[in-house]
Amino acid sequence: MKKVLFSLLLLVALSPIVHGQGCSVCTKTAQGLDNKSANGINTGIIYLAFLPLTIMGTLGYIWWRSSSRNA
């Protein structure tokens, strides 16, 4: 269990390094757009983030609920 937790934490810790270069590209693209297009990009980012965050939240809630029952 400790190895799995360590691997997961390591993966999360290294994730921004891999995906960090996309932020500057999005910023430069959004700077050249009008306000309506920039709002569309922000809405798209929220839309794409919704499903993974919902899945993680649901799994976390199930895990918390099952661990509180066992205690």
C-alpha cells in the first residue's frame, strides 16, 4: 500500500513539469483574442476539468465513507 501511495504522490508531483509548457501557449493565444473568445477558452478549460474532478471527488467520497464505517 505504501508503494502505491508513494508512486501516486510521485506521479502527481511530476505532473506539472510535464504539462507546464501549455500554460504559456494558452496565455499568449488568449492575449491576442477578444473578450468573448477568451471567455470561451476559460469555459472550455472548466468543461474539460469537470469530468476528472467529479470522478476523483466521487472516489474520494466513497473511500472516506467506507473508511469511516470500518473505524
